[in-house]
Amino acid sequence: TKAHVAAVEAARPLNAYVLETPEKALDMAAASDARIAKGEAGPLEGAPLGIKDLFCTQGVRSTACSKILGNFVPTYESTVTGNLFGDGAVMLGKLNMDEFAMGSSNETSAFGNVINPWKSAASGNKALTPGGSSGGSASAVAADLCLGATATDTGGSIRQPAAFTGTVGIKPTYGRCSRWGVVAFASSLDQAGPIAKTVEDAAILLTSMAGHDPKDSTSLDVETPDFSQYVGKSVKGLRIGVPKEYRVDGMPAEIEKLWQDGIDWLREAGAEIVEVSLPHTKYALPAYYIVAPAEASSNLARYDGMRYGLRADGKSLTEIYENTRAEGFGNEVKRRILIGTYVLSAGYYDAYYLKAQKVRRRIADDFDQAWQSCDALLTPTAPSAAFALGERMADPIAMYLNDVFTVTTNLAGLPSISVPAGLDSGGLPLGLQVIGRALDEATVFAVAGALE
Ligand code: GLN
């Protein structure tokens, strides 16, 4: 813990942490030592972790990296972080992220962008994004500023930053991890999960984070297996599906090649490769960017200047609401609220929101169909390597397109992991994604372990 506290301090220019909690960390580590001395060590005893600022942490400022939450200090602990700390983990601090987890580059944070520790001489050593929204989590793990980190994934926010930083990130099945105490973005899509250095670490962390929670009505009442026992298991005889619709136009040849390498590695390891079709893939991104903003506009209605954080002046209650929201929300969040209220409004609801829900059903059906002929799917995680900071901020559509391979599994609720699988010609990490059946993280971890 001491070494990590020092590393965090030394790496402030990366801006991965928005709040350092060194005293709390050292206290927690001392309590860990005491438990170890008594022979009562938990499975994560003394492991120093970073916590994405979307998780409410008792007595520790939690802002979702939005000005509107101001200095909000929760009086309660999220179930997921409570599970980790209950198993002995130590908190080093709160990690930077896109505001309310809306973004793919960590540039919408009220605390400023995060820098990816990876650089490419081929592109002039420009500062690169670590991806988003869990950019702080990914950057901190990649730069050894924690042993592992919590993250959340609504449309790719665990997996794409993992791919951009050469780390491992898994979004479990919807309902595996409790959403209680996690600031809501789009409730039917949000899932917590870990970002870690290895597949095994990710499995150990997820085993601790997961579990039924009566405080979240969408939490699944199922046993949590020890996921780490599946890492290193043979993939012999497993059928791995390769969805042809993921060969999108404009995908860099290097990513196409990496995908082929992954297919070859799994075949050599004894898996059977089958081509599958997920015909509604091309509608996933537009459907996601209707459903997610719709739910966000509803979830974010609670930030009214009365209950949490920031409160702006105004002559009437309505004016206080308006001024607080105008001042407190950043541009991307406002864009999502506008899109969300529009697609939910009378007259447009059927044309947009209802249609998007139908598409969502079709996408889930596509996966169900695919499971007839395969046990897991292999795809790239993102259509590019880490891009330069600032490069896509002026063009929201270009930013949204980066989520093309990740949003499908949020819409269908399926587990999916990103594993570092190689470097591009500029020396930047690229990730491969493994998707599994609902609640079959076991197979996902086995295949990910074989790719590592
Ligand atoms: N990039 C996607 C978005 O901006 C996904 C974000 C996430 O998974 N939290 O909505």
C-alpha cells in the first residue's frame, strides 16, 4: 500500500485519480495486517485498489466526475465496493471517468482528461486517451497505480479502456453485480466489473464484486462461482463463433489481422472455429444511442440542486433547478438529456424509443441463435487503438462509432471481456473481445485465459 500511495503521488500528471485517500489506505492496510496476524485474512487481504468515482464510498467524496455532485459525500457504501473491502481490499482513492460515465475517451470529466501511459513514437509521442468512460481505472492499472480497479460498463466503458491500455476488463452478465450505490447512467445497461492486469486477477476481483443483493431488484439470485478456477482451463472442443457482421468497413487491417491471429491461437489450442451471423449488428449502435440517453434523461432528473451537491442561485424554485442544471452538467451530458427527452416525448416515442426496444430484442435473439452453434464469440474490442486526446471531441458521431463492437452485449445483457492480444505497428495495445452466454462467465474466462 505504501508503495502504491507513493506511485499514485508521483504519477499525478496522468490525472488518473480525482481523489487520493492515502490516510484511509494506510488505515485499511494496517487493519489488514492485524487480520493477517490473527489468521483471519480475506481473499483480497491488503490488495490496494482504485475505485471509479461512479461508486458511492461511505464518507469519501463521490462525484461521478460531474460538477453537479459538487462535494457529495455518501453516507453509505455501494454493495460492490463493500464486497471488495469486506474481502480485505484497500482503497487508494477515487478514479477519474467521463462525466456520469458518458463518453469513450474520458474527456467529458469535470476533472479534466486522463492520459494513457502508452505512447507511440510513430505518431510523434502525442498524449493519447486511455479510452472511456473508465479511463482513470484503465490508466491507473496500466501505470501500476493500483493492483486492480473497479469500473462500470454501459456500452463498453470497461472493455474499450482495457483494450486501449493493454489491460484486462470484464463486463459480467447483467445482474451479476449489484448496482446499489453505483450512480445510475442507463439502468437497464449498467454493469460493474473489474479492470486488472491479468485474466486471473480480473476473475479474482469479479468473484468478490459479484453476488445477489436484495437492495437491487435486477440483481440475479444466483451463486457466484470462484471464477479464477476457469482461467487456464483448456478450450479443447469449445466452439468459438466468429460473427461476420463485425467485419465493418474501415476497420484497420492490423485489427483484422489481430482478430485472425486470435482465431488461429484458439484453433491451435483445440477449439473449433465456426462462422456465425448476427444480422442485426448494424442497428445496435443507433439503438444504444436511443435507449441509453432515454434512461439517462430519466435518471438524471434527480439532480435538481435540492438533494445533492451543487445549488445555483435563482429567484424561484424553477429558476434554481434551471440554473443548477445549466451550470452543473457538461456538454455531453446535456446532449444526452436532450436526445433522451426527445426520443421519449409524445409523438416520437413510438418512432424512436419503442423501435429501439424492438431492435434490442432482435439483437438479443441474434445471440440466442448463435448459441445454437457456438459456446463463445470472438471479436475485436474496438475498431481502433487509442487515439489522440482532442481528436474526436468536436465530432460526437466519430466518438460514438468507437463503441460499435461493445454496445451489443449491453443491449443483450451478456458477459464480455477484453484481453490484450498484441500491439499495432505503432506499438500500441489492441484488445480482443470474448462474449459468452448469459451467466457463463466461466467459458469467457477460459477462452480469455487461452488468448492471454
Ligand atoms: N461510450 C459509451 C457512451 O458514451 C459507453 C459508456 C459506458 O459504457 N459507460 O455511452
